[in-house]
Amino acid sequence: MLAKHGNPTLIVSTARSGRRRRASSETQRRIISF
């Protein structure tokens, strides 16, 4: 899933930035939609 983007580190960093409370689920959904 993240390997397709080639930037899984960036996604993880953003999710851990401080928006991982409930954005974790929404972020993963957005990544798949991307």
C-alpha cells in the first residue's frame, strides 16, 4: 500500500506529527484514494 507511493516515511512522519489521534484512519483512507 505505502510502497506504491514510495514515500511511506513521509506519510508516517505526518501521521506521527500530531494528527494521529483520529486522522490515522482518515489519513490511511486518503493515501489509498490518492
